[in-house]
Amino acid sequence: MFTKFSDEELVVMLQEGRTKAFDELYIRYRDLLVNYVYRRVKSVSIAEEIVQEVFITIWERRKVLVIQKKFASYMYTSVRYATLDYFKSNTIKDDFIDEVVNSYEESPKTNSIEEYIFFEELQEALNNATLLLPTKAQEVFVLSRYKNYTNKEISEELKISIETVKYHINYALKLMRTNLKEFYFLIALLFFRC
């Protein structure tokens, strides 16, 4: 009966405490999420435990749950952070960091659906954060991070000193860190190089 409802409708019912709506969301996403986490932790039992904990948290916080994006995106983001917490608490970081960097060096079309969704969200968040920058900082940041210009090339292109280029890059990165907290870990890996 609940299979006919959209994720958004099920979330509303979940917030009302309807266990069947929760069960349907669990059935729809459990295996996908376990598979997603397994590719990172290489352990079925740990992947299942991480996903189970995320679903328990969803149920416990159902009355105050605020989902501002698609439920699928929300769940993938939640298990991604839960997986990061697992790695932090177990001090297993290097392999995971390499995997994240390598997966985003490829075209998002070659990655799984959940990675494509995250890539799209990340791209939109980066574009929005870039638009918040003052004009000159925006120009410098775009040339530096999106077009891979060197500081010297930016200096020549915009007719400003290299020190001014560095100032604008540092200012832009500081603003990005503030505005992109949700994506900070991945953005740090991809963009924060001076």
C-alpha cells in the first residue's frame, strides 16, 4: 500500500509517526545505502551498522526532522557523514581520502547514482558560494580554481600584484569554508590549495 507514495509523502507520514511509512523508506534505501557504505569500509557488518544507526536517528528525530532536499540526497549525505565519523573514530583516513579524490577526478557520469547526486549538489553549492564573493575575489577564484591559472597568470590577466591575487584567494577560501560547511571535507580535498 505504501509503495505508491513518493519519498516526500512518506517523509510527511514519517513525521506523523506512521511506522509503515518509515518501513517503506527503509525498504527503498537500506540495500542501496549499505552497498554505498560497503564500497568505502569494505565490511558488510560495519556498513549495515552505519546504515542502521542513520535510520535509527531518522526515526528518533522524526518529529523535528527537516529535509530541505530530496530524501535520497539527505540519506546519502547522512550515511556519508556517518562513514566519515567511523573513519575518524577508527583513525582509518588515508585510503578513504584517496578513494574520494580518485572518484571525483573521474567524470560524474561514470560514478554511481548517489555519487552523481552528490556531485551535482556540490557543484550547485560551489557555484552559489562563488556568486557570494565580491567581484574581484570572484574573478581571482574562478581563474585560480576553475580555470587552473597560476598566481602569476592571474596577476597578468587582471593587472594586479601577485600579493593581491594571494589575498583574494585566501579571502575567497575563508568565505567558502564558512558557506560550505556541509561539503567542507570534500571541498578541502578538491579546492583548498594555495
